Amino acid sequence: MNASLTAWISGIGFLAPGLADWPATRAVLRGEADFVEAPTILPAPAILPPAERRRASRVVKLTLAIGLEAAAHAQADVSTLATVFSASGADGHTCHALCEQLASDDRQISPTRFTNSVHNAAAGYWGIATRAMAPCQVICAYDATFGAGLIDALGQVTLDHQPTLLISYDSEYPEPLHAVRPIPDVAGVALLLTPERSEHSLAQISVAASTAPAATLTDPALEIQRLAIPALRSLPLLQMLARGEGGAVVLDYLAPTQLQVTVTPC
Amino acid sequence: MTPLLLSHYTATTCLGRGLDATRAALHDGRSGLAPCAFETVRLDTWIGEVAGVDDIRLPAPLARYDCRNNRLTLMGLETDGFAERVRLAIERYGRDRVGVFLGTSTAGILQTELAYRRRDPVSGALPADFHYRTTHNSFSLAEFTRAYFDITGITMAISTACSSSAKVFAAAARQLALGTIDAAIVGGVDTLCLTTLYGFSSLELTSPLPCRPYDPARNGISVGEGAAFALLERPAGLLPGSVLLLGTGESSDAYHMSSPHPDGLGARMAMSAALRSAGLTAADIDYINLHGTSTPANDAAEGKAIAGLFGDRVACSSTKGATGHTLGAAGAVEAVICALALREGLLPGSPGTATLDPTLPIQYVLRSRPARIRQVLSNSFGFGGSNCSLAFGVAE
């Protein structure tokens, strides 16, 4: 890897246990508010028609919330944005329900449940909700999922020279899968990455490979979240953005390869 | 985009293991579909099952990756000398300069389906020999491939349902263009499982007969499985017959989760984008490998998009009557079929299709025949409205 992976961060969306949106998260990461862990609160997606809103799954609500928050920050038209969805798993509750029924005597699964089981379900609903016909990528790299999504999104920004919305997120499995993949709750981060600086840009980032250990968070409760939820491996970067700091920060990627992100604030 | 060389490629499907078996079946118009007798599945449908998958043994240090999907991954990698060519690339470029980009829709979820039958009767826990990360998770095949070759370059799985392993070509091409890697293992692997067989059946999208793409009597898909890989590199010293990735095009339908845009608008956008990326026009294309799943809606939408962009000038066919719909592997399987078509000068026919649907005014190839083919497109469309079209060419 080299330093040709570069973009401006022009919008941020965030949602995690105890962290309701980017302004609330920024206050915590700046040390202006305490992190108090609490179940993730998913807002009702106003962009969906009422019937769809009721049916929307947790990951659909999550990705709409953070994606729209990041786009609103930059006053970007979501219907024109290329997207990169990056998730360490598909919808856990749907997967569990299907596996449970397929292990029973009645294998006649619900067609809607099957449709919603695909890894790109949230991406599909995003397109339907926002009417975005631009390219939409959907990635998985287990615990390295945030880094993998960032790499592809930066590639699109650089080569296609167009804004790209990275939406990295995870969701919990119910038992018994929870025991083997203990993601505690839904959480995610959205970054609107643009090829040029705008009045909304927060910082320029460049990504290169590194073998240094990843940065950690000093708040032990937040550090637990960083390690428990793959999308939150982004938190050390977000902390720099929240504080308006410049410099280099190393994020977990695929051992032994890490990602060094160089941040230049606006 | 700057063209990239497919320096080596391989495909394993129900047609057989490797390029020779695939080429012979395509040439003879043979289908690999058979009535479904997979596992305990009781459905009135035909499937494309790969023979001998469960005889494959993973190396002992990688035993935790053992599942049908990674067995087929290994089977595919160890076909046509592909693994040797990967090792040569690693030697040439370094283990951190070779990336892995693999597509799948369900990875090793069969392993989880089987584990759910063996839950602890008291606690409900999954059995101790079940390994979520290395079998079920969508990344498992990419992580397995990375571990198998001991490489450390950029690695990702792409999972956009049935367009997954077409989109890996676009993602890998970006990193090669940026210079973050020097070679990429691209491909797709999907294996038969209960989720997809009962799932497509629940949507009434499986046919009780072998699928018949673009036939007026078509009534559903035949689910298949497959593993296909290509080694992508920047071209150096092209030989006649060398196959090149010329362009990639991606789009979203933004219309419905499981039905295509009725006029194929997203499909048309993806094909136009692939042509633009390749610096080609519609007149430059000699063959299109259609997505052609054989459902009434899918083929009608794609057919309209083709007729709108190409009229009836370009020879087209779906090869899913031969291979079945290999879902997340279909993009890579059909990329390899396109490579064979270019290299061999063979227009693949469409086993199972008796006549072309008269409402779709395109030039459909029913029977395989020789032809001069210089540039082709390969279409892959998936649930969630995910579309990808790839342009390939051949060095003369």
C-alpha cells in the first residue's frame, strides 16, 4: 500500500451503544461529556414510507440513520452518492430465524426473510429509500471490515473523482450465534469522503500500510466498544477528528497489516 | 481504465473441474444440471452440483476453515495450475503486494444450518466443533485463501448477492490502478445450502425443470454452485490469446429488493458504464454473456436493456442452462466463460432454451458456434438491485 489513498472527510454519521449521533460522540471523544453505555437507540427512518418504516430491520434503521447524518453534514444529495457498505455480518436476527426454521420439520421459510438475509440487504434498502442509482459496494472482512471498506471507498474517490459515502456497521446475533460472535449491539460510522475540500470538510486523510500496533482509547469503557464492534475500530480516527488534531493514527486492519491514517485538519 | 491482464484463470462448476471440462461442455452444448438430491433437501427442482467437493481435505493447520464452501474454494484454487501461478506472483511481487478479492452470497452458511440441528438440548448452544469465523462469515473464503497462500496484501470479501464476484473485478482493478498491490486473486465461490434452495423456492423462483434462459416458457432458476478465479496483473508482454479486463461498470436499481427494474434501467446503466470505462461503444462488442437467470422478470428486464443499447446486432447468451445459477460465484464463472469464448473463438449456446422469447428482440445464441470474438461484456445482477457489467478483450 502507498499514500495514494487520499480524500477529504466532509461528513460524519455515528451511532453506537450510548452514543446517539455524531455531535454526542464528538463531545465524548473531546472529553466534554462522559461515555455512559446504554443500548443503541435507533431512530425511525423518516425517509421511508410508513409501512416500510414499520417493517425496517435494525440494520436498515442503523444505516439510514448514519448515512443520512453524514450526508446532511455536507449538504450532499444522497440520490447522487456512490456508496460503500462494509459490515462484518448480515442481519443476525434474520440469519438466526432462517437457520432455526431450516433445522425444524417445517422448512417453508418466509420469502421476505430470505430476501432480507443477504449481506447487502441494508444497501438494497438504502438504494430504494434514497433512489441512488450510483455504484454501491458491499464488503465484509470480519474484524477488519472498517479498514477494508475505507480502502475501497478511498479508491473510488481517487479514481472516479466523485464523493463516496462509506457506511461501516455491525449488528448483533441472538443466541446461540451470539455466543460464537458476541457483538453486543448495533453500531456504525458513516464517512462522506470527497475528492476535493469543501466548506464542510473536516480534514484530509491519507491511508498507508503499517505494522505498528493500533491506537487505543484511554476510556476503558470506550476501548471495550472499539474491540467488541468491528466498525468501531474507527474510533481512534474519529477521536482525532473530534478534537481537530492532526498527525498519524494507526487503526486495526488485517494482522500483521495495519492502516496508518494521516489526518490534516481543515 | 487501463486494461489488466487475466494472467491465469480457472472455473469449476457442475460442468466439471477446470477449463478443459468447461470448454468441452460449452462446445458440446452440454448441461450439468440434475434433479435435486442435495443433502436432505426435498424440493422439486434441478441443481448444478459439483462432484467430489466433500472429498477435498483442507491442510491440517487450516482445519478450522473446513466446510463445503472452503472445500470448493480449495478445489478451485488447485485446478488448472492456478495455485502455482499465484505462488509465482507472490515470489515476483512479494506477499504484501498480492491482494485477495472474493465474492460470495452465502459463504459457508451450510455449516451453521447443520450446526443448528446439533444444538445442546438443554442450553441451546451450538456444538463446540462449529467455527463461525472460518466457515459461516462472508469473509471466510477470502481469509482462507489469504492463509493458504500466506499473503498479507489487501483482502476483502464482496457480498452483493448474485453480482458479488463480478464486482470483485472492479474492486481489484481500483487497487491495481492505485498501485497498492501488483497482483490480485479475484474470484467467487458459492456452494449449495438450504438457505438458498428453500429461499429461492419460497419466492417461487426455482423451476421444476432445468432452467431455460430467455425461452418464452422459462419459469425459474436452477441453483448451482461453483468456484472460479482469475489472477489479475498489469499487462507486460502480451501474447496472442491473452485475455484482458478492459472495463467495469456498476450501478444500483434503487427499485426493489428481489425484483429487477422492469425496464432494466440499472442493467443498462451498468453496461453503459462498462463500455465507458473500457473506451468502447456498443458497436465494438461481439458477444454478451447475459445474467439470464431464467425467471420471467429477470430475463425480460435484461432483454429490454440489451435491445435498447445493442438492438439485435450483438450475439448474446446465458450459460446458466449449462452451469445453473451459481449465485455469488456467477460473475467469476461467467468471466472465465467469456475468457474461454475470447481465447477459443467460441460463442457459447444456451442448453435448455428451445426458442427465444419473441418479445425480446435480441440476437440470442441457442447453439454454440465458432465466431471471431474480440470484445465481450459479462452481466451480473443481484438482489438489492446490485448490477455489474464487465468488459473483456483478447490480445491478437
